[in-house]
Amino acid sequence: MLIEVIGVTKRYANIVAVDDLSLHVEAGELLVLLGGSGSGKTTTLKMVNRLIEPSAGRITIDGQDTATIDPHELRRRIGYVFQRIGLFPHMTIAENVEVTLTLLGWESARSQRRVDELLELVELAPGLIRDRRPSELSGGQQQRVGVARALAASPSVMLLDEPFGALDPLTRDRLQQSFLRIRRQLNLTAMFVTHDMVEALLMGDRIAVMNEGRLVQIGTPGELLRSPADDYVRRLMDTPTRQARVVEALLEDNPA
Amino acid sequence: MSEQLAMLPGYLTAHLQLTLFALLLGAAFSVPAGVLVHRLRWLDQPVVGTASVIQTIPSLALLAIMVPTLAALGVQSIGFLPAFIGITLYSVLPILRNTVTGLAGVDPALVEAARGVGMTPVQRLRRVELPLAMPVILAGIRTSTVLTVGVATLSTPVGAPSLGNYIFSGLQTRNLTAVLVGCVAAAVLALCLDGLVRGLGASIVRRKRGWAAVVLTTIGLLYSFTVVSLVQEARAGDTGRVVVGAKTFTEQYILSEILSGHVAQTTGAASEVVSSLGSTVAFDALVAEEIDVYVDYSGTIWATIMRRETAAGDREAVLGEVSRFLREEHGVEVAGTLGFENSYALAMRRQQAKDRGIRGIGDLTVYARQMVIGGDYEFFGRPEWIAVRDGYQLTFASQRTMDSSLMYQAVAGGQVDVISAFSTDGRIAALDLVVLEDGQGAIPPYDALILAGPRLVRERPDVVAALRQLTGTIDAEHMRRMNLAVDQDGDTPATVAALFLRELQEARAAR
């Protein structure tokens, strides 16, 4: 499943959020969109499933122009994990997970089996959690449900919008590991938005660095670390190593 | 008390009919309208603004306006329809506003999530937005429920029976038991209906299927009951029943019972009384054939219907002209004069009048500047008052409008000095008041007339003939005694009327 973004621009009144962006995601690849706030990374992601319509350019999935697909049909075929999780508070966990299946008209017994399978995939115990409300779950558990919901209709494309940004570091680490395992297991093609450098290096097969609506550089983590295209990318790539050095220095100053 | 409670099933059913259907229609309009306003923001000002303006109209006025409006449209203008429409209009705003507020309060992240998982706009509304806004919408429906039950008590003056009949007639006939029964019944009804809506909301939110089923069944039964009762009434309505109207004061309640009872006794026709109609509503209702007969007064027709401002002349001349006018302009027949006059009159405390040497209205000219005058709702707007005021050059220190049942207490207790009394009111004598002479004849004569509507004249000559038999059967003294029996002794208009009819029959038999 190949995603191609071709010369896409998004303008709001007099602001250009995304400026003539072109990139592609290979089948089975996880591309990280990395950048600060206002860099256009989330706008780019939302244009892929048409939550936002581009002002110019086009986006194709497996060669098919997304503009020719009914938006809600398109979105049912693409898994979407939200930054603010976005579980429906008036539905149970099971109802949240199967919501897309219901929209697709699955019969109840089949979607029940699928819900249990998905909850197990995201490492939640279906029996304990199926009939609970989202408010009864921790943030980490909620986002696991969010991932399960996105995977329900077996999409081959996933879009993730800073999915683990609001979680504490340990929970974030566990969810990152879970997601890496799941995406390998299911061979997902994914776009993953983050502003966290370390997360980008850990998750991405390739990283697209965006700044002020433009693509600054795209490449594997190794390429970006070794040969940053400009000063902005270099400073970005330096942050984790600089932070690691501070941590090492602390350890040397205070031996156990 | 038991006499009052006997009327409860009828009034309660009528009240439920008005309230439940007004709420149903109100919600059926307001929730979709709220959704539309939420989606098309530019509709907010025109739609919610209009509903707000309607809400600021005093409810009694809103219902009263329905009468001439519906009459102009040529549909039923007295009774269920005007009350129903008025109450429905009143129920709209809380539901509409809460629907808009509830939908606007849905977390934008959840709206985006709904789009993101592939919901169409309709699916998003049904599966996410409406369920999440439901507690706020239900709160609006609860507000409307309580409001509607209250406003429905005001449908009595436009001819729709309700629990308000207890309150209106109770206040007029000084029957506090009736007022209390009406208020308590309305309050209990409001609490019960509010409880049902709250129960429905709670059971939906907490997903108690069983409870929701119980509440929905109860609501369903209430609606089926009201539908069945409405259908039955509609069927019964076409059996040539004679409908007698009554305005909102004691004398009218008694006379309407007398007319109704007499028609039933002599012709065997079924008859019913629609009481507590607003003063001009009664005449409009007669002309529109919503009621068949009621008692009005020659001077009232002269001044408020014929709009004559000049002094009237003698009784016979006014009567002749009024009769001709009614027949020629409205097809209404004067089926008889009852035999007494109930005129507007200025009355004051006997002692105060004596102390100041006041005997006629003319003597007030000097004292008026230090005096306060009280009048009923209509009086200061009526041509008679203008004629009296200008004819005698009266300038009072202040004028107060109050309910006619309270005026007599007010003057007896010294809160006001002069009132616009009715000459047949028994309380004039009972409270030791004196009626001031109208030397100039500024106030027209007020012969009590039995007015038969166009339908009776056309189709029921037997009923008109029966009504004619009542000509000259009640003199002023007799009317005063009957009024006092209700106002002071606590008899009901029905018992007083029954006594009168028995005496009338005995007198006939004797002859």
C-alpha cells in the first residue's frame, strides 16, 4: 500500500499551512512526520484521510486519487489514532472498538469476536475491559483501545497523530514497543506525526522533517543523523545526543 | 372540597391533553430546529431570537392573541386550538436553546474522532453528537414541561378547560378551596411529568433498559389516554350540544348554569358550560359559533362592540338599537332580557360619602384629587370611564387596576376610596358601600341580555324559544342575592342555579 503526496498545498485565508509538499510512503513502511508546532505535519496527516481538504495538489493511495473516494468510505479504510485519544465516552470499550465495523454493517457475533481479538492484540484483557466505559481506564489503556479501534476494519494504512504525546514516559515507552510489534505483525503502512525527536528515531523507518509548511529533509534516521540538510535539522538531531551526554555526565559525577 | 374534587378528572384530563401534545409538538419542532441551527450557524440569530421574543410575551397575552389571530384565519378560535398553539410556542425556547447549547458543548475532539472513524454527518449526529448532548436537551425538555403545565392553567380564558378553571373561578367566587385544589393539582402534575422525563434521562444515561422501558411505557400510556379522550370528545362534540359561555365573574357563572340547566330541562338538548372566557373573547366566540349562547349587557355591547362614545339615552332606546345592530351585523338574536341591569357604577364607603356629603358622581369632582380609584382590568380602558371622567371632570390622585373580586375588599378596607363596582354585586350592601348617582347619564344602561348565536337562530328555534321563557325572571335584588350566596356564603354557582330553576318550575306549576 503506497501513499503518494504530490505537490500538496493547504492555505487558510492568508496563512500557508502546507506549501507544495511532495513525498511518498512505501508499502509496509512507517514514515514519521517530525516538526515543531505550526510546521504543517498534522495538517498533512489529516489531508491523507480528507479530514482536511487540500487547496492544491493530490494524494493517492495505491495509485487511486483520494479525491475520487467518498470521504467517509475513505476514512473507514484508514486507521486513525488521535492525539487526544477521542474515545466516545457514552459507549463501552467494545462499542468504541467496533464502531467502524458497525458502520460497515458487520453482524454482531463477528464483530464481537473481532473486538476480543483486537483487545488481545493491544494487550488488554477483553473479559475485564469489554463492558467498561472509557472514563474507567487509565490514559495508557485508553490509547491502547484507541489503537484497537483504528485497527478494527483491518486497514492497511494507519495514520497516527502524536498518539502517545499525552502519556507518562514509562507508559509511552510500553505503547511504542507494542505498536512496533503490531505494525510488524500486520505489515502496516503508516504515517506517524510527532514532535519528539527520540520517538521519531525509535519508530520511523524514515523521517520527514517539516518546518513552516515545507519539507526540509526526508531520509532514514541514520541519514538524518549523519548528514543533516541544514542547520535546523542538525540542531534537531543533536538534541537526543546532547541530552544523553548530560545524563552520562551526571552518572560520572555521582558514581553508585 | 369533595365537590371540587369531583371536577378533577375532567380538568386534569383536559390539562394533560394540552400539556402533553404541546410538549410533543414543541420537542418535535425544537430538537430538529436546534440541530439545524447548530449546523447552519447563521440561523442562530433569526431562529433562537424569534423563540426568545415569543418567550418574552406574557403567557396570558400570548394565549389571548391566538383568539383573534385564529379567527382571522377562519379556524377554531376558542377552546383547544388557541390554547394548544400558544402553549406549544411557549414550550419551544428551552428545548431549542438547550439543543443548540448541548450540541455546541460536544468536545470537538470527539466530533473529529467521529469523522475520523468514517461516520457520515447523519451517523455522527445520531451516534455521537445527540447522545452526548442528550442530558442538556433533556434538561431543556424538563424546563419546558414545568413551564407548560403552568402556562396551561392560563388556557381557561380562551375557552379551553384546564386546572386553571379552579383558579380563575375560585378567585372570582372567593372559593379558596377551589384555588388551592387547582394550584396543588398543577404543581403535582408538573412534578410527576418532570419526574418522568428525569427518570427517562437517568435510565438512558445509566443504560438501565428495564427502567427506561417502564418510564417509556408510562409516558406511552399517558399519551394513549389523552388521544383516546380527545377522540371521544371530538365524537361527542357533534351531537348538537348547546354550549353556554360565561365571562370571568360570579354573576356570569351563575347565569351560565341557569341557561344551561333551563335549556336541558325544557328541550332535552345536551348542554355544557364553557366558563371564565375573557370579556371580548365571549362575544367573538358567539359570533364564531364556538359557543351558542351567553349573557351580556346592553351597555357593554353599546360601548365596546358598537364603539359608541355618546351617552346612550334611555334603556328602551339602547336596547332597540343594540338588538338591531346584533341581528343585522352579526346574526345574533337577543333572546330575552333577564329583567335586571348590572351596570358599571362608582361606589365608595357609606361613612366616607356621608362625612363629605357625597351623593352623586358630580360631588366627587372636588374631592377626586385626594382620592384613589380602583377598577377592574377593563374599566380604565372602556369608553364608559372616559365618558364619566370627562363628563364630571374627575382627576384622581391615582388609579389602580385590580381583579374585580378584590376591589370590594380594597374599598371596604380603605386601600382605595372609589371603585368601579357592578350594580348587582351583593357585596355593595354586604360591605356597607354606597353607589353614587350618575346624574348626567354618562354610563349607559346595562340590561342583562340573553344572546343567542347564529347557529341556534338557524338550527334550534326550540332552544331560542326556551331561552325566551327566561325573560323577566330575575330582578336586580334577586341577582344580588344569588351573587352574595356565592361570594359570601360559599355556595357554588351550580347549586345557586339549581335552586333558582327549581323555584322557577314551582312558580310555573303554581300558575
